[in-house]
Amino acid sequence: MRLSISAARAWPVADISAAADAATTAAGVLEQGLDVALGSALRPSEWHGKTHDAALARLRQEHDHAYEVRNVLQQIADEAADARTDLEQARRDLLAAVDEARRLGFTVTDEGAVSHSLATRSADAAAFEARIQQGLRVLDEVDELYGTRLDDLRSDLASMILGQPDVTVPGLGTMDPDAMVRTLNSLDVDQRRTLLAQTDADDLRQLIQADPETMGNLNGVPFELRGVANEISIRNALAGEIRTHGVDTDRARMLQSFLEQRKAPYSSIQGDAPNAPLAAHTERVFVSFTDGDNPRLVEMVGALTPTTRNATVYVPGTGTNARGYGGGNWTAAYNLAEQTRGPVFIYLDGDFPQNVVNPPRLPISTNPLDQVKALASVIDDSAVDPQFALEMAPRLVDFGHALDAEIATIAPSATTTYLGHSYGGTIVGTADQLGLRADNVIHASSAGTGVLGPAATSPGVHRYTITAPFDPIMMSRLIPDNPLGDSPDLAGYQPLPTGRDGNGEWLFGLSAHGSYFNDPESDAFAAMVGVITGTHHTSTETLAEILDRIRDASQPTIGPVPPLPGNGGHAGPPGTPPPLPTPLIPDVPLRMW
């Protein structure tokens, strides 16, 4: 039964938080209690023999069972928290319409009928009534949605009193949920999708509850299910962090931010219907999450729907980590999603170099062997080190296969673009060398085309490069036998124009290495959007022509500077150029937060 306006106004929605908190507390108490019991049984003691072994086996069974119950409690906590957020938003929208109508002299009944004493205002009254009725419908829909979800989870808890029930596997009969997860692990991406597509919704929920860590990271599991599983994993990680170190830590704040809603870059409702339910804000969706001091993750910004025409995988560069990417890198992904009207996947499924180069160990010995070791210490784990790309690129190829399968099911006509910035360009380029399937690859201020040899040239992929004049990354590309790969500018990739920033200033120099990712009004950002959406145009200008254009437009009274190395003897821009790094520095960390 639909709520009346007065009932909606008096509804104590905030009380739902108490239910969420209670579920979170219960999950923590359960986990801690079983951990203590199992730890006690595992400690060396005088107790041994068959009774001890039987008790230990039983404790291990109950420990696994308790973890499954804990996971359901975390789901209840998550759904209750989301219910409060969404119900408050829906009620706020409804009451705003009611209060505005009454302020303007309209009469609004408790059921949402609107009238005015003047017949000339009947059209306005009808418009207000439609808006208010829509608000009442949305509030009712949200209530029904979360009520159904919480009822399902309550049923799950009731069914788990003596252990989690078996699930039905199409073609294989019934089996324990953990066993089915192991079966899924043995299949390839396409086989997993086929099997899960035939699995009942209740059984899918049990698989997630049994092993959210695996289900949240297993390529071939639909992204919607992976997102649900990773919410559980994030909540478990947050509970463990708070239990061990308290709530006031950087890691706790990071994990808490993963559970918050954020503004949606575009509406997931076809046609952006006015007053579409909860279109303005959305939960953050992680299609991959592996806990640790620096968690590995892939976040989907924006929704993948049947109307999606493009999807982008964005791999950032040096200095990126899970604790910091939620600022500038996330904003860049949001702006890309907003302008392309398609989801952007921020790919952090691995460790990135955190420094351009490491400071040398001082004092430097005169021993040649020690000097070699000192040089190695400068390079290892820095932005010169190819190992990061070697480790991440194969996982990116696998993720690409999962993304292709997801798109084939939901939006089969959508294109995929892989966008690598700085060191991220080397990661994307290495994946390209390994056979990454893509429609487009963009090397944005890329450190190199890949660490496995010559740049990828396989057919069927449109490859682009975008680098502003005097971007310091140009110097690193001059290093002989660059360990990060060839220069994308020399690999035959199509150049994209960098042009001007959002303030109309020419884009060049040190800041141009990453500033355009922060500037959705810049020509360079528009060029990347054009590739993703298929509306781009490539640049036909040579570097010398671009520099001449900057000179003519910006500082016509100042003479030219000496020729740039590797630029065919062409002069650089007028005046004194921004200071360039030495050729030994191959990258500049992107600090966008």
C-alpha cells in the first residue's frame, strides 16, 4: 500500500541505521569469537588424540559456517545502509515538490492530488500532481526493492542454521556452494558465464555468501554479482581494520569511502527520464577487489546497460595507489564517463611504481660492483622498472576477455577502448603485445608501447597517441633500448591533437604530462572522448607545425629556441621553454589528488 504524504513525512527512515549497525556488530562478534576458538584449538597444548582431532575438525567446519553467516550479516548491513540513503533521497525529492507546490498557493491532499483556486493554474496544478505522484511511486518502489532484498537475506539466514544448504548446478545436480565455486574456478570465462546464466537467483546469492573473495574476482562472473561480492569483502576488510587499529586510520577511511554513494556520471535510465528513481547517485561498484595494505581493485564508474555504446578501461600511471586514486584519477574517470555516456573501468589490479626513480643510496662506494648495485637500487621498483607492466599486463588481458563477455551479453554493439596514461601506457601496450582484444588503444603521454619488444601492430585495433609538446615524457623516449618500449609517436600510431586547455592556453610543458586529465574542457580531453565515442579526428600536423602555431599565437615577439633533439632540426616554441628533465628521468608521477 502506497504511503500518504503525511506518513512519508513522519517516517523514521533514519532508524534503519540501527539495523545496519546491529548487523555489522553481530558479524564482527561472530567472526572474532570463532577466530578465538579456532586459534585456541590450534595452539600447542597437552590435549591431543582422536578427541582433539575431532573437535578441531568440527571447529573448522563451524568456522567456515560462521564466515558464511557473517557474510550474510554484512549483506544485511549493506542493504540496510543503502535503504536508508535511497529512501531519504526519494522522500527528500517528494517533499520538496509538495512544499514547493504549497508555497506557490496550490492545495495538495495527503494522497498527492493538486489543485488551485484559479482555473488558469490548472495546467500548473497538473504538472505538480504528476511530479508528486511520481515521487510517491518512487518512494514505494524503493521501499519494495529493499524490503524484498532484506526478506531474501533473512530467509538465507534462517536456512543456514545447520549449515548452508546445497545449490543446484545445471547438468551436475546438487552440491555444496563451496564445491560449486571450486568448479567455477576450473572453467574458462565463457563456460562460467554459461553455467551461471542457468543458475537460480537464490543459488547465486549462496555462492557469493560462501566465497565472496573468489566470486568477486573471478572473470566470467557477471559484473553485477562481482560488485555484490566485493561489497561483502570490503565490509569484512573494514571491520577487521577497525577491530585491529580503530576507525581513525587512513586505511579505514579508504575502505569506508568505497562503500559510500557518489554522484552518477549519467543516468542509467533510458532517455534520462525526469525524476528517474535514484538516478542522481549510485553506489560505487568494484568488479575486482583483493584486500591488502594497498588493495588491488577495478572500479566501474558509470553503468553498463543495453543502451551503452562504448566502454573504457583506464590505466593510470606512476604514483597511483588505492588510497590516492579516489581523488583526481576517479574524477578523470567520472568526466570521461559523463562525456562518453559509457562506463569507465579504473584498472588498479596490481602495483604501480610509486617513484620516477629511487634516491641513490649514499655514500656511493668506489667499488664498481657496489656502484652497479647502487644503480640497480635507483631503477628497481621505479618508473623505469618493466616488472610492474610484466605483472599487470596478463591480468589486463584476462580482464579484457571478461569485459568482452559482459558486453556481448548486455550491450553487444558497444566498443571498448583501453586508455593508458604515462606508465599505464606501458601496461596497456604490453597487454596489447600479449593479444589484448580492443577496438581502440590510446597512449596518453605514454612511457612506451610495451616491454615485450616491438610495438603491437596486430590488425583490427585502432591505436592512437597523444602527447603535448615539451611533455617531459618525450625525453624518456629518447633513451636507447628504452625498457618500457618504443615511442608511440614513432610506432605509426595515429596522433591526436592536444591543442588548448580549458582556459584557452596552449597545452605544453611539464604540467602538460597530466593536466589534461584534470581538464574536461581541454582539447586533449575532447580528443580522447572522440576516440572512445567514434567521433574523433586525428592530427595531421607535425610537431614542428604545432610548435610554430604556439609561437605565432602566444609569444610572437620572442625569438625561437634551439632545435629539439629528435625533431628533425625544427625549432621549439618561442621564448624560454619550461625546464626539461634529464634524459635519465623517464616519467613524471601523476598526482591528481
